[in-house]
Amino acid sequence: MKQQASPEVAKQQDARSQELIEEFNVYRDEIIAENPDDPKLSNPRIIFESWALQKIAGLQCALQDLAKEVHKKGKRKSR
């Protein structure tokens, strides 16, 4: 059974979704403006995939940095 998000979490998710949509639209417009004659860019999926991969890579880097910090703090506490 799927658990429903609280109204506050649902609001946060909706707001963040809107921010990401706006961010993607800006990215898409910039890419098309910089490469107006690139035939690959007639496929919006290609632009979205490159944007999404950059977001995923950024999340992975942030999580790795966070994990290193947590690990360092754990080592300091165990001494």
C-alpha cells in the first residue's frame, strides 16, 4: 500500500518540480540558442537526457561529499 505524502511534503515536491521545469526550460533555450543548426537538437529528448544526466551526476557528487563528511565526523567521535 502506497503511503501518501503529508500536505507539506506534497507542496514542497510540487514547488521543487516547478523549479526544475523552469530550470530545464532555461537550459533547453540556451542549448538551442548556442547550437541553432544542430539537427540533434530537434529532438527534445536528447536535450532533456543531457540535462537529467548532469543533475544525476551533481546529486551523486553531493552525496559522496556528504558521505565523506559523515564518515569523518564518525571517526572523530569514536576517538
